[in-house]
Amino acid sequence: MKQPAKTKQLRVATLIAALVLLPVLFLLLSLFFGRYPLPVRDVLSALVRPQTVPLTARVTVWRLRLPRALAAAFVGASLAVSGAAFQSVFRNPLVSSGILGVSNGAGFGACVAIVCFGGGVYTYLFSFVFALAAVVLSWFAGRISRVTTTITMILGGTIVGAFFSALVSIMKYIADPYSQLPGITFWFMGSFSSVGYSHLLAAVPMAVGMLMIFLSRWRLNVLSMGEREAAALGLDVRRCQFLVIGGASLCTAAAVCISGTIGWVGLVIPHIGRMLIGNNNQKLIPVSMSLGACFMMLMDLLSRTLTGAEIPIGILCALIGTPFFVYLLKKTKGGNWT
Amino acid sequence: MILDIRDLTFSFDGEPLLQQLSLTVDSGEIVCLLGPNGSGKTTLLDCALGLHRTFSGSISLCGKDVLTCSRPQLAANVAYVPQSHTPTFPYTVLEVVLMGRTAQAGLFGAPGNADRDICRAALRRVGIEAFADRPYTSLSGGELKLVLLARALAQQTPLIVLDEPTSSLDFKNELLFLETLADLVQHDNIGVLLATHALNHPFFFETQGLRTRAVMLSKGQPAQCGTPTALLTPQTLLRVYGVRAAVLETTYARGSAVKTIAVLGSEPKDVI
């Protein structure tokens, strides 16, 4: 009778090892490829004994490729995990990380920064602040007679998203078509091309947000039963919602502010996770984190190596990810959704 | 006394729904909550579960005032089987039943192996242990109700509150569910508060030899309480529902008697 318990322990251990090792593997992989041709030997030396290689190799590996890969990992993990969390909170498998107007809010912030302050560091600052502002506004917009239900919150998010989207249009209209409009357009396609170590400051809110969700991961199952049942099962629904929605908003806002809008990841990575290991959030949350990080590092790697000019990562995510998703959908027969 | 409701008054948008209602549920006892649509059955259950907190009067659960209890404290004393449950994510049956252990899991905790054993035992108790690893979205309506009952059992509470659990079940599944419930009251000494539209349910439990009481709610009138035989008379049914009905008693050769309600017709408007 001991045998099943042992094999189960082994399975869990393997899963945890895979979840940790896989992103590390993709991170290393990201260091070896890029526009600047570096032999594998040079990259290895740059990693192990930086003094022995030329400056260009050191800079390429340590100051260009590594921070970029790290940023991609954090952004991918954040978007995926907040998508998974929102799906459970709102009891809707079609919801993604942008549900509370975060992306449009961040987009408006970026537009303001580009048009009024010439972009630069203001883009990150403004998009982060406006993304969080959008969430708070959604919450208030969804407040009907002092109560906020998940349905009215989604409604609030849609309203606020539409409002900011109109504001973005205004900014595009008044932006200088030669110097500012391209910046806005590229921001909306998403990119990691200008990421350096200073941008990794955004990893702090992402890490905090992911931790908040990670700690509440089993409670997400209970929350997805609906507020009434969750309360009857002994869950402090308000506190749990606050933790999860707060965490997911922090994650998404910080992710969007360094990468621009990258849609799709927050919807589909959680679903790939669901097909692979099931719907239990206890496993799904860490799996989404790991898969999201791997996926985004891979997409970033492709976006900077596939063609001479960099392909915006938002486009690539959708172009490569969708056929893969269809393949998985066929293969797992939809993961019990029917 | 597990549940002790005294002088409960609840108003909805200024309109009184429940007035001066007193009700008790003891362990090993089943109390059937009857009444037409909109008479306040679900509201009463919500008050007992601590979901509605704006009533006047007092409700105590295992000796403690529900208004002073935290959510985990409430969930340790009363479990709930909802009227309808719409599955969103295809969790496995065991994962759903494990949610019954929320109150014991702590703020950031998750159920452990001991909880898993409790949940498997709960599934065995309602006879669906074989389904443990199946997605609960693939079950039939009757099986789903048994999963929800198992989840309530996993909470290990002295009181279970059920809101029209059999309203969507077929003939056989309804009986299966009621028999399981009767067995729990009889052998596990659980107290049950059951809201139902089926007026034959109280008779069924009475026939099974359970301590059964029926409470008839009726909008704008004081609630009536009594044994099924005393309460469910043609007069009561005519007054509360406006339905002419007869209570039939069938006696079998072995001496057992079964009461059922036969509907004769709706009340003719010109008579009264």
C-alpha cells in the first residue's frame, strides 16, 4: 500500500523540478542566440570567467541578453499567472489578464508620456500608474449600491477599458504622425528591445503580485465556486478577492509597463496549463508561471533572431502561439471542457 | 440544540418577509422548510448560514451567536448544499469535495493527507467513491448533488442546510438522495434543515422513522410548525397554496403506512 504514495511523491517532485529547471534552461538558451554573432565558446567564457573574453562579448551576454531574458521571463510569468487567477476569481475561462482595463489604462499612460514628455522613463512610470488607476476605477465603476460583485466588476472593467481606449484614440489623433505616432504604435505591439537592468525594478511589483497569488492558490479553487458557496465553505471571500485581484493587477500593470501590451498570453498559457495538469489552481498557478516565463523567453528569442529587423513580440506571440494552441486543443480533446 | 432561531424578522426592501419566526433544529432531527415560492425559505437558510446579517432577532449555532462568528467558525458548524450549482471549471470530484475543508486549511494553507482521507470517507458515505478522480462536469445531475452532499459531509458539521436539493432530480435519483440523507440523520446523528417544495418529503422522513418536523412559511402570515401529520392537512394546503388536496394513507400488509398528498385541483375563485 506504500507504493502509490511513493510514486505520487515522486511525480510531484518531478513536476516541481521541471517547473524550476525549464525556465532556467530557456534563460540559458536566450544567452546563446542574438543578432550579434557570438560563438558558443565566448558566451560560455563570458558566463564563467568574464575577464577572459572581449568587452563586446561580456556586454552582449551580461548587459543586453541577460536582462532582456529576465524581463521576458517575469513578464510572461506575470501575465500567465494573473490570467489564471482572474479566470478563477471571475469564474470565467475566457477572461485574461487585461480584464479590468489594465492594458488600455497602461496604453493611455504610455501615450501621455510619449506625446507630452517625449517618452523615455516617463513611459514606464505613466503606464504603470494608469494601469493601476484603471483597476481602481473599474472597481468603483462596478460598485452598485455599495456592493461589488464579480459580474459588476467585469462590467466596470469593460467600461473603463472602453473609456481609456477612447482616450488612447484622442492621443493618437493629436500625436505628431512622424515623431510620436510610430512610438505609440510600436508600444502597443509590445517589445523588450530597450530593456536593461534598470527596468528590472518592475520585477519587484511583479514578484510581490505573484507571491500574493501563489500563497492564495488553493483558495482560488474555493473562490471559483462562486461567492455564496465560497462563503458557506468558510472562506473570507472579500479578503481573498482583494489579495488575488490586487496581486494580479500589480503583476499585469508592471508587466505591461515594461513590455507594452502583449495580449493572448494571459488567456492561453493558463489554458495550456489546464490541458496539461488539470484545473486545480494549487498546481495550475505554479505551472502557469513556469510556462508563461518559458513561452515569453522563447518568443523574445525568436523575435530578435528570426529576421534582420526585430518582430514585435505581441505579433509573434499570437502568430506562433495560436496554431500551437489549436494543436493542443485537438490533442487533449479540449481538456474536459465539453 | 444545534440551531436556535428566535423571533427572526427579516425585511427585503422595506417589505417584511419573515416575521417573528422561531425555529430549532436538534441533532438527529430533520426539519423540513415548506412554503410557496417567495415565502422566504432561502432567506431563512441564508440567515442560518450567516450569509444575511441584517436581520433582527437572534440565531445561535451550537450556542454561539452567528453574527459574532467568523466565516471559518460558521463553516465548522453548518454546511450547505445549494439549490443549483453551475460548474465553471472541470475540477475532479475529489478536488471539489476537498473544498469542504476550507475552514480547517488556514489563511494560506491547503488541505493535507488527513483532509484527503476525510473526503474519501465522505464520498464513500454517499456511495460515489469510484468517481473521485472523474471531472465533476461529466456527472449527471443526481451524481452532482451527491458530490455536493459529500462536500458538506467533509465539513464534519453537526448541522447541514439544504436548499431544494432534489428539485432537478429524476424519480429514482430523488429517492436515492433522500435515503442517503435519512441515513445520515439516523446513523450519524446529524441535524438537517431542508427547504423543499415537495410536500411528500416530510411524510417520507416520518415513514422512515426519523424525528421529523415541518415548518410552513407563508408570505404575510406567521409560520406554522408541527409534525408532518399535524401540519400538512387539506386545510393548511388550501390556506397557504390555494390548492384543494387530500392526504391519502396507504397501509401495507406488514403494517407500515405511507402518507401522500393527492392534488384535486386549484381553488375555484368563486367559492371563497
